[in-house]
Amino acid sequence: MLPTFTLIEKVGKEDADNVDMAYRVVADHIRTLTIAITDGVIPSNEGRGYVLRRILRRAVRYGRSVLGAKQNFFYKLVPVVIERMSGAFPELKKDPDHVQSIIKEEEEQFAVTLDKGERRFHKIAEKIPAGNVFPTENVVDLYSTYGFPYDLTQILASERGLNVAKEEDFKAHLKKIEEEGGKKPKKKEAKNKTAKFLLDPNAIATVQKQFSPTDDSYKYSNDEVEVVVKAIWNGNTYINETSSDAPRVGLIFDKTNFYAESGGQVHDTGVAVAKDGKNYEIVDAQVFGGFVLHTANVDGSIKVGDTLTLKVDHVRRAPIKSNHTSTHMINFALRKVLGDKVDQKGSLVLPERFRFDFSHGKPVSIEELETVDSIVNELITKDMGVFAKEIPLQDALKIHGLRAVFGEHYPDPVRVVSIGKSVDELLSNPSNTEWVNYAVELCGGTHITITSEAGAFAVISEEGIARGVRRVIAVTGKEAKTAISTAQELEAELKSIQNLSGESLNTGIQNLLRKLSTPNLLVPSTKKAKIFDELTKLRAKHQGEAKGKKGDQQKEISSFIETTVQSLTESGASFFVGELNVGGQSGLLTDAIKAIQEKKPEVAVLLLSPDVPKKKLLVVAASPKSAIAKGLPANEWATAAAKAAGGKGGGKPETAQGAGTDVTKLPEAIEAATKLASSKLV
């Protein structure tokens, strides 16, 4: 079944057992991958996709390290699986090329990771005596710097007789570094002021023995709630009272109206108000084993048993609710535009925007995105009710057209969120095919009560994040209105330059392109794409006008070449540095140098041209063998000139290019190039 590998001819029993196990691992894992990918699962860093990625990487490593495979091999096994198993699973024949391409891409990426990571691992491990622990910080470094999976580090360490920290400790260490921005805090208290806390299994077990999990049923309400402090966590242990030495703590209450981060929706923030009226800021809410841990800044005294009043920041929560409901609306719109095969692959709901990942094999066209925008905005303007109700899971699954995230674990009972029809109406006739025309999903998040609260909607980007998986980022409310308004301003500017010509047109094009390229520009992606398309047409118009001037430019270049050759003949110089103004056309500089060196083959030539619209200074250099031998390679020469103008260069000793970032430094660039050439050739 497997392709031929270069194997050791004579192996002992233990080695033979390893080889046999490796063949079994590879065979089992290629079956798993082929079937899973055919069913629509894609290797990724989350959920079932991560499980699939780990399976693939385990098989690849066995093939490389035990079976001696030197090249990518795993994807080549797909046809064999299909040949052997398509009788029982005929759907495997549906798109084998797609399955192979996904596995090949993953395998190629992992091969690079494996090589670099293994070299780094062995370099560290060879200094550690057997029986000792491979440092957790190095496990994290291998993961964050080289993308090297924890489980592979664990396997490699085991092979060398080393121990590795538990995966929970690895994840905690990784999260700690991410929260601290990769830097160790200078002071313990500085760390505590910015910490976000988590509960490890032991910490969860401790509170499980003392009281029930947090009642978070109040999170869907807009009301304040009075709570009792059940536990205080300082990041290492439970304490009975807060202190000034640790101003940031994790608080567990008997109940809460805060939404703890889950299901792709970010956590709530707000305040806890003491009996004396003092407010304590709550900056995070996470759930661990059913207990909601509220990260709070406490510049006073809170004791276990104290009664507080929790107030959610509803100004911040409002756009989160709008964005979460909009993920349901865009899910509905994408399926309507792209077809029923579209499945949600993940989401992230923030106050200022949201992202939505979905399965689709190619980029979504501008026309398709426009239709999606239109459908969602139409749902918003219709003032449709947004209904939510907790019902038995088996009843929910009977509702025709219900959308759920594949592989997600849902509680029983489960919360159903429906846009346009009440849950009770859906349940009155669950098999009604009309329900497919409504957005109905299983969801535990917070939502607006009527679609018009979203205000407006706009997709601001669409891109591929993995093979067969696309991502849209969208905004609602104030941000959407800003995006739409910005697009209108850009469209007006586009209209104002369409009747220009010559350098005025070129300047207008460059100015608009610069605005479109502004980081974090908020504008609908369809509008942005259309403006880019119109600018492309205007560029063609400008280039057509410029073509008429090309003949005149060519005459000027020819005259420059002739004058330069004559000057070199008369002076006998071994190098030439000069300005030839051809704008940003570096190819014309290269052609001019070739023409000069055809007449003067032993002369080193460096030419510069200011590209004013792009604020760049182009540099092109060419050095003959005689100049290189004397210490003037073209790459160093071009670099020296470009550096004098705030840029850099590179290339080969024979030919090289560079670019300065300050056009006004042309004289300094000429001086630097002349000085270097004089020091080597004169």
C-alpha cells in the first residue's frame, strides 16, 4: 500500500517492531484523513481541525523518522485509500484531487516546521542529562517561534529520556507569556495589574467541593444583580480577603449577569458595587468548569461572603449583541447566495467588528458579496424580531433549516435563536419547509431584540484562511455607517479625477491609491474593489497618454547614452555615476547601462532616477569583472547609493538595484556612489 522508502536492510527485533508500528500508524492515519476531509473537515488550529492536523503530523513524522521517507509522501497515499475503500464509502470518489491537495499543502508546511524545530530541539536537548526535564520555556519557544507542536516535543523528549511538563502547564505558560506581551514583568505587582486569571483543574476541584457552579442565567437580562462573593483567586491560590499587594484578583460569585467569553463572543465588562457605594472594575469574565471567574481591579477590601451588586457595561455590550446577531444574518445570507454547502467554521464577536469563517472552495466574488450585504441590510430594515428560548435539544434538532456548528457540543436543554419567527411558532410545526427562509441557530450568546438595532451592516474584507475555508470581517451600527460614508467620499474623489489628464490625473490616482491603502481603513470591501477597478482603468488611460510621449523620452535616453559614451572615451574613466530621469521605470535604467557597456565594456556604471510620485529614488548598477576584482561589486555599490537616500539595495556582484526613500537625497546618493567607486577604481 505504501510507496517505497529507503529502509535499513538489517534491523533488530525492536527496530522491526518500530517499523511495523510506523506502517500501521501511516496506514490508519491516511484512512482517517481521507475520510474526514471528504466529509468537509479541514486541518486547522481549532477544534476537530486541530485533531486532524495532529493526526497528519504524527503520520508524517513516523514516515520520515522511522520509515526513512525523504520527500513528501503522505498525500500520495490518498488514491490507494480510495481504491480500497470506495466500495464501502462511494463518496470518497467525489473529489480526490481536493483531498490530496489539502494533505499535500499541510505536509509541505509541516516538513519545514519539523526540520527547523527538530534542529532547535536537539541543540537544546544535548545539553540536558537524561532523566531531567526539558524546560517548559523552551517547549513554548519551539511552539511560538517554529510552530513546533507540543506533542512532538513530548515524543522527541521521551526518545532522549527527558521529561516534559504537562500540556496544561505548557498552555498556562504560553497564555502567561501572551498576556505579558512576551516580556517578563519587572515587578510582581506590575504583572498583577494586567493579569487575566485562569483556574487549573486543581483550583476547579477545590471550589467544586465547596459550592455549586455559578448561576449565569441572568446574563441575558439588562438588570443589575445582587451577588455573594464565594471565592477570591489571586492567580496562585484562594484567599479570604483582597489586599493592596494584589490589586487584581479573580472573583467567583454565586450568580452573575456577566457574559463569560464563549462561543466566539467576547466577555462582558462592568463594575461590582460594594455596600458602601464603592465601584470595582471588572475587566474579564471566563468560565472554568461551570464557575465564572471575574477578573477585577480591587483597590480596597473584599471578603468572601460579601454582598456586591454587579452592573454590566451595556454601552459596550450593545454593539457586541448587534455583531453577534449579524453573524446569524450573514450565515443565512451566505447560504442563500453560495448554496446549502456553506457551513460555519468559527466566529469572533467583538464590540467594534466581527469575523465569520465558513466553508467555500473559492473567493466570494464582488457581485456575491454585494448580494450578501444587500440581504443582511434588508433583514435589518425589516425590523424583524429576534427570539430566543431554551428548549430540549431533541426538539430543537427537529426544526427544519436549523443551523448548528458541526462538531460543537451543545447542552440539553439548548438555546435556540430565531430571526423573524418565534421559537414557539417554529415548534408548532417543526417540519415546515418554510423555516429554511429564516435564520434559526443554536446559540448561547447575547443578541439584540429586533434587527433594526443593528443600524447598518457592511463586509469590510473577505479572504481565504485555509484550503476550502473563507473568512469575512464585517461591521454594524456606527462602524458600518462610517464605512459607508467613507466609501461615498472616496467615490466622490474618484469622480473628480476621471476627467483629468496628464500629470494631474496621475497625481489624483496616486493620492486615491494612498488613501485606499491606509492601514485600518474602514470601507465596504465591495466598494473598495470597485474603486480599485476604476483606478486601474484610469491608469491605463494615463499610460496611453504617456505612450505618446515615449518616443520623445527614448530620444532623450539615446542622447544621454551617446553623450556618456563620448565623455568616457575622452576621459578614459573606469566608472560612471549619473542621473537619468525616467521616473519609476528601472528597466529603462538597466537598458541604458547595457547600451553604455556595449561601447565601454570595462566601465562600471551606476544610474539613478527620482520617482517623485512614489517618493523613491531608483538605483541600478552594473560592474564588469575587472571592477569586481578591485572591490566594487554592483550589489555593494547600489547599496551605498540607496543607503545615502534612506533606503537599501541588493542583487549580484555583476548587476544590482536599490531604492532610496528620500528623493531629495539624490545629490548625497551620487556623492556616496562616486566616493566608493573612486576609492576602489582610481
